[in-house]
Amino acid sequence: MERSTRWRAGRATGWPLVSWVGRLRPDPLKKLEIDLGADSKALRGQGVSVPQATAVQRAKIDAEVRSLADDVSTGLGAPFAASVRRASTARLSEVGDRLDDALRTVDLDAERLPVWAGAVRVLQWLLVLAALVGGAWSVAAMLSGGLGDLPRVGGVALPLVLLGGGVLLGVFLALVCRGLVAATARSRAAAADRRLREAVSEVASELVVAPVQTELTAYTSLRTGLDRALA
């Protein structure tokens, strides 16, 4: 997500006469088929390619779930600990597929450019237009007898001001925007990371944590009842 934002925003804010080179590099998100353009919302979750979990990854899920059950059942009697373990793994076979489905539906907001980047793109093209006008005006003036009679700004012929100013300001603006692009990319990546983790957390809570919590609540209720009975 960070690399993709750098790629997109960098193309939008770079000097237009050279930023086209960025098109030669592929958008990292396209490899994941996350950026599907206008049809992304309709297709998200229906045929979007998500890498299948490997046996090692599924084994890691299994190990993490069993580790959670062992941690929370520490100190319980053997029957209660076994009940907690059964609850934690009762829907374990669903976890992998549910995680895939949850991650598919996360909207990473990959297509939207920052508002400021769109404004910079417009400004960059205005500067290019000014440079082109200045260049064409300078050539026409020189062909017709020179720049002597043309309007001047600070002693410099206006066409040359447009030409040089358009180029220099465009390059300067592109350099200044690099820092903003980097900051925006990091922010977008952090937001995407948060949304993905929230999706994973929801699945884990429903399929693993909630069943374990139910068993622990039942155990606590039983112990409380027994303590009262024996008091």
C-alpha cells in the first residue's frame, strides 16, 4: 500500500514531462488485484484473487489457537482445560476461509488520490502550459526580429519568464512534494494495516475468542456456585 501510494501520488505530483516514466513500473497493488477500478466494489469478494494459505500458514494458525487455549486454561482442572481447548478449536477449520473472506472485503481506499495531489497535478499542467506558451512565444519573437520589443518582467522578456518559470517552478514543486508523498504513503499504509488487523480481529473474536470466553464464564459461574454452596 505504501509503495502503491508513492507510485500513484508521485506520478500525479511529479513534473509531467518526466513523470510518465513512472508508468513503466507496475502498481504493486495490481499484483494482488486489489485495484479493479470502477468495478472494484461490485467485484470485491467475488473472484478477487487472494493467495491460498499454505500448509505452513494453516499450521501456524492452529498452533496460535492452541497456544491461546493453553494460556487461558492454566490453573484449571484437567476437564475444564480440555473443555477450553475443544472450544478454541471447534471452528478452527473455518478460520482460514473466513480470514480470506474478511481480507477480501477490506476497502484499502487504493484508488483515491489525496486532494492535495490532485491540486498539484492541475498546477503542474498549468506550469507546463505556461512554459510551452513562453517557448512558442520566444521562438516566434526571435523569428520575427528578436525579443527587444516584448513586455519585460524584472528586465527579462516575458516569454522567457514564462518558459524558465514554468520549468523551474514545476521541477521545484515536484521536489517539494516528495516529502508530502512519502508522509501520505506512510499514513495510507498505517490505515490499511489497521483495517486489515481489525478484520482479522473480528474473525478471531467470533471463531476462537468468543467460544473460549463462554467456557471460561461457565467455569467461573460453576466455581462461584460451588463456593457459595460450601460456604
